[in-house]
Amino acid sequence: MSELIRTRFAPSPTGRLHLGNVRIAVFNWLFTRHHGGAFVLRIEDTDVERNVPGAEEALMGDLRWLGLEWDEGPDVGGVHGPYRQSERGHLYQEALAALLDQGEAYRCFCAEGEGSEETRRYPGTCRSLDREEAAARAEKGEMHVVRLRTPEAGTIEIRDEVRGDITFPASDIDDFVLRRADRRPTYNFAVVVDDVTMAISHVIRGGGHLSNTPKQALLFDAIGAPRPRFVHLPNVLAPDGGKLSKRHGAQGVEALRDEGMLPEAIVNYLSLLGWSHPEEKEVLTRDELVAAVDLDRVRASEMAYDPDKLRWVAAQHLARLPLRAVVDGVRPFVDRSRFPLSDPALGPAMEALRSRLSAFGEVNDHLGFVFPQDGAAWDELRAALRRDPEGQEVLREAHASLEALEGWDREGVRTAFKEAGRRTGARGPGLFHPLRKAITAAESGPDLGWICVALGREEVLHRLEAAMVA
RNA sequence: GCCCCCAUCGUCUAGUGGCCUAGGAUAUCGCGUUCUCAGCGCGAAGACCGGGGUUCGAGUCCCCGUGGGGGUACCA
């Protein structure tokens, strides 16, 4: 594609972004970056009653956090601004005047909802009203809307980049409203004027808009502007196959962010919904996605959101992070009130349990391996250990070896355990089980060597002593 | 009601008429590695919605049905 690629993401500020919305932004962004185009953020706030205060900032915050930077938008400006529909009234006005002038649109004085029950279409009552007369009535303040003069017969052909050519019967599309009685533009009208004036080349949006497309195509034609390429991404369904919505299966970006999930992982997972890598690779970095994502491998069929796979992708990304990054990522999430973990201990602790994380916020679910909580259960375990002569022997010898240890690292600790094993004749579970129980109060868990390093010599010795017969 | 879109393992998908006795991923289960769990490695089970065509040959093309989704607003 040699033309200038310009795309847009146009959310309404009615709430936080959820995975369904964000996926649209992800494709727009990926596609645009792939082609070196410009990505525009436009706020569709025409419906004043539905606007939620602060939603615009929140939504921009979510997008930025995901790394989906826009080149033009309400906060960064741009030559095609303003970027809020509420501030673009004059553009709609101008476009409307031109349409009225050319006879492409006409004033309609009918009462709201007038139309036959059968077809549910507006019958075109005011279509043939005298233009001068209509203008005069409007001048006098008579309530009216403005409608587009649409073809009565024939077909409307549109091209969708993922589905190909689609034909709609023109008779199915009535003379729809462009401007309401209160003079606000309708959605379909505002969108087209915006896309034209912002020189959008590719309209990439949810499949739900496919049915709006013939109307919008007609509007582009009426305005005399070339139609953009239409790209309708298949809809995302809830995990159970039903409709995805905030209250049904849709995760909010905010929630995932609060959980400490890697934004790159979210972008990666979302990219896999409806698109596939030519070599079927699934774990991809942002750069790899930008390099690979294009329209030719986008599917047309809808699909379900799968939280399990999201988790898996996230875990894969996390696993590829250097330890340093895991430690930094996890640090703000550690519940210090429950886990007396010193900062230097974070490294070994993460070595021990990073493989079970898919998001940083999950640390607290696993730190219990290092800092057991249940005192009563631990006491029982210790008591049982004290009644076990072989276990006692292991504990005693391990304690001695550990105490004599020069430094305090994983290899040293493991060597000390093995020495204790050699001296007592205990091997395998016979050796590690009593140690693990004494140190972590659990029968299973992460690598004991790393846990010991994280706990420090003093604490480990202390725990061993607590489980030994005095 | 009418219009439009969609249809491969539970889920995400590969597949563009013969390479498909349908491949990969996830989830599930088993084995191995490991003190154990997680991870990792290996393996098992698991799908072309139904019916008609077209063709020497159909998951792939056409039609009908069924199911799901969207639209039919002075909502977006």
C-alpha cells in the first residue's frame, strides 16, 4: 500500500476500556505501525448524557499503559483537530450545509418515529418538499431533522477488506437522520465527517459496524469524498460463547493492570484473536507483532475470549524477562504486612517462584511458600517432626552444616543439605521432606535452596531449631 | 418480519480442490526431569454444524437448512 495510512480509534468516554474495545485499538495500532502511518485518537462524545466524567483520562491512561501511543489526539493535538466530537460542531455544520445545498440532504418536519410499521423505514414524506419553503419553515424555528436522500432502488456495494464485496439492497436503507431536531449530529453522520476531515484511510472497527457501513458509504459518496478502506474485525464473544460485555466475561484493562499483568502480553494475546502469525508463532514481542501484523491474515469469523490462554501468554512473556525485571515488577505488589521480605531477598525469592506467575500481583499467592501463615498447623508439623527420630537427625545435621557454611548462596545450601544427607544416610524425600516441612511448613513448594537464600541464614537456622527437640 | 455477516478439536487457530487417514497452541490426562509443587520435555485424547449439488476428487466452490452475531433509532 503506497497511500498514506491513517487510522483512528474512536471510543466514547462512557467507561473504562475492556478487552473487546482494546482489541480494536490494538489492531489499529499494530496495522498503522506496520505501515508507518499515523494513528489518531478521537473521542466520540456526541451523546452528552452518556459521557462519564474522567472516563476520557482513564481511557487514555489505559491506552498509554498498553503502549498504544497515538500520533494525533485530544491531548497531543494535530493538524486535523480538534479530536473530540463535541468540539467539531462547525465541521458537521459545514458538511450539512453543503449536503443541503446540493440537494443530497433535505429537511424533514415529520414527527419522530413516523414510518410504516411493516418496513420500519422512514417513507420519505418530506423528500419532495420545496427546498426554499423548507428552508423558510426552518428559519421560522420549526422543529425538523435533516435526512440524507438515499437511492430508492438498486444495490449498495461496499468492500470490506476481510470479507470482500458485500451487497445491500438499497430499498433497505431509508433516508436516515443526519442531524437531530436539537441540531446535534447523529453518530453515522459525525463519524463520516470526521473520517473525511481527518483523512482516515482505513476504518478498522468491530464487526458490529458492518451494518452501518452502507449508510456511511452513501454519505462518503454524497459528500464527494473517497471512501476509506473498511476493515471489520470479527466480534469477540465471552468465554461461554455469549455476548461479551462489561458485565459478561469482559475483563477490564484496569483490572489486569492492577493485577500486574504485562501490557505487552495483553497486546500479544489480543493480536491472536482473529489474526494469526504466518508461521503460527504465538508468543510475540511488540516489535515482532508490528513487523508481522497485517490485514491479509485476519479472519472473518467471531471468536471467544479465553482467559486461560491470556494467562498462558502472560506467563510466557514473564518467563522471558530477566530476573531483575521480575524483581522490579513484583516489588510494588508484595504485601509487606504479611511477608517480612527484605529487598535483597526478593531476588532469590523470585528465582524460587517466578515460574508460577502470570502476573506480578500473584506474588502474594505464592509467598506463603516462603512465609507460612498458619501458626497452629505449623506447630503441629513441628510436633510431628519432633516425634520423628530420623527427621530429627536430618534436621540436626543440616543445622550443623548450614551453621558452618562460609557464604550463603543456593549452591552452598544445597551442598550443606547433601552433606547432612551423607552423614545421616537420608536421601531424596527422606532428606528433603523433613527439611521442607521444618523450613516452609509445607510438603511441596518451590526450590528449597532458593527459599533458604531468600530467608537468610539466621531465619533458616531458627526455623530448624524450632522443629528440633531441645 | 426484513437485511447483512459468520460456521475446523472445549477454546484460539493452520488450511485457500488432490501434500488432510486435517497440522499447531491452550486447556485436560499420562510419562519423564526434580525432594515436592510450578516450569520444562515427551506422549494421549479431542474438530471439518446438517443436507443437497459442482468435480475424477471437497474442510476448501455453489445452494438450502440450522445455529451464533450484528443491523433495521432524532443510541454509539
